[in-house]
Amino acid sequence: MKKEQKGQKGQNGQNGQNGKKLRILVLYGGKSGEHEVSLRSAASVIRHLDRTLYEIIPVGIDKKGVWRLGGFGQTEQGATDKGSAAPKIQESLTIQENAPILVPGDFKSLGIDVVFPVMHGPLCEDGAIQGLFELAEIPYVGSGVLGSAAGMDKDVSKRLARDGGLPIVPFIALKQGRWLQGAQDGVQDVVQEVFGQVATQLSYPVFVKPANLGSSVGVHKVKAPGQLKAAIDDAFRYDTKILIEKAIHAREIEFAVLENPIFGEPAQVSIPGEIAPTHEFYSYEAKYLDNQGAKLLIPAPLTPGQIAQGTQIARQAFELIECEGMARVDLFLDRDTGAFYFNEVNTIPGFTSISMYPKMWEHSGIAYGELLTRLVDLALARHERKQGFVREYHEG
């Protein structure tokens, strides 16, 4: 058995200073279309973090980008510290307009040991906030700048997966500038070219989706050419780049991936889960607004061969896209051919009470609270490794 990597804290969640609790800043909200989802995910994370190991500092970023101290009251926090029970956090957090304003990235004055970002969408899991953590030299949970940026961009992640030998569903990427220029100048060549590409390279039906957004925000299923322009225009309300992707008759299979605590070893992959939407596809409404919007099947009903193949694709995608810490890897399983296709990675997957990532690990033998502790430990270990890098030139 390999020795534990230096800096790995195991599963104790402590910083080694007389058993002192680590101060974890749970960061949520953000200027993103997935703001509300983040509030629900963060509430769940706060509920499940081990109060015997951690002191929790909740910080919300409102829709204007203002950082505010908030979450739950000091009375609840104080009461929790005296016992083992978690505070009675509501299902979704709020960000109060009168809450104290914080300087973005000022972690040292709060005495923060680790940041746990529970944020989804642009400026939240696309490498932007991770760059701030790096500049502040603060340990943080999840992928770094590169993995976050590549994972967030569906166009880039699909190209990386394809170039690494993974199967993907055919798609076209379209930039907003090119599309708008044609509309403003009255030039129909651009529109006709896009419509022609869809007809010849993809064929209907297709999905139109923003390249850098999640939770099915701005996603449309287009069944005929007459619906395409409206779908493209709406998707461009959320992003400057969109994907038009061939719709296949597929099952949606997901795997939770967790970085191996032994540095350099292959990532760990959970048992598979399946999303079986009761809507036409797994839309935002099906995910978050309709309690009966989908059935979550864990484990997914797959053959041993299918599980092995899906596990390999999930692990490979995690590595190809330079993910760290955690990711949920989503695959398509074609009902007609039985072929798997890589769909996307989520480097900060949902952590709500119904989210697949923690549920798949629970069914794989890692409880929610233990999972959070492992993620914190991985963040600390990575930070300690990076602190050992040489930062200046030494001759010879």
C-alpha cells in the first residue's frame, strides 16, 4: 500500500493546531442565472458539514456582485458549537441587503482556512473565482482555474473529450457576434449557413443551449426549422457562445467522480445514476420547480459491461478536462445503438437535497458529511503541495 501523500489530512478535517476547528467559508450566490440553485446547494452543504471539525462562515454574493456576510444567525451557530447537531438551516439561504459588506477575497481578516465554493454558472465555476482564490493563496474545494474553465465551456470540454478519444454527439458551436452581425446587416448568408449546417450535419430534432451555463437554463429542444431562430436568440440572452447539438434518443446516465486521496492515483468513480425526466427533457422546470419532474434512479439499471464502460469514460473525462477534487460526469446512452456519449462535466455539481452527486456517493458508501470532509481534505492537500513549488529561478 502506498504511503499517504504528505499534506493529506486523512478524514479528520483538522489543521493540526491542538485540534482547533478549521474555519470554512462557504461561498454561495453569484452573478449567474443559477443564483437560486446555489442558495439551495449551500444550505444543504452547511447542514451537512461536521460541526465537530469545522466552524462555518457563510458568505453570499448577491446578484450585483456584492459580498455579504450572512446565511444563518450567530445564535444558531453558537448553539451548534455546544452540541453535535447541525443548525436548522432552511431549504434555501437568503442574502440580506443590510448584511455586512465584505471586501472580495479578503479571507485573512476572517481567519479563513478553506473556502468551499458552492456556486454555479459563469463567474462562479468557470475559473474566475478560482483565480481569486489562487491570488489570495487560500485552499479551496474543487477544480483549479484550468479545469473549471474547460469544464464550464461545453464547446471546449467536448473538443477535449473528442480529441482524447471519447465519443461525443455531433454539434455546432456558434458565436453571438457572428450571428448578430448577420441580423444587423440584413445579411441572410449567416442565418442560411447555420440553418444549412443544422439540416445537413445534424438533422432535426436538435438541442440549442448556452455554452457556459448549467441547470438547463436557456436550453431548448427544436423539432423543426421554424423554431430554430427563436431558440438561438433566447440562448444568446445567457451567453456569447451557444451549442446546437443533435438530439438523440438517449438515457441520461451520471457518475460522481472524486479525486483519489493518494496523489497521482486514478480518480474514484461512484455507482451510476440515471435521470428519467417526466418532461420531454430534463429542463430547469423538471429539475427545480416540479417535484415530480424526474425520477432519480440509483443505481441506474445497467449491465455490468455498461457500468464498466461508463465508469471508464467518466474517469477519463475527469482527467482529460483537468478536473480536481470533484466533478459529476454526465453521459448519454443511446437507446437505439447502446453507445455511450460524453455530454458534460460539472465541476461544482449541485448539492441540494435532491442532487445526484451526493446521492450517488451515499449509495456508493460515502455519507454526505464524510464526502464534504474528504473534499476539504483534498483542498488542504493540494494547497500544501503547491506551497512547496519553487517560485524563483535558481541557477544550476
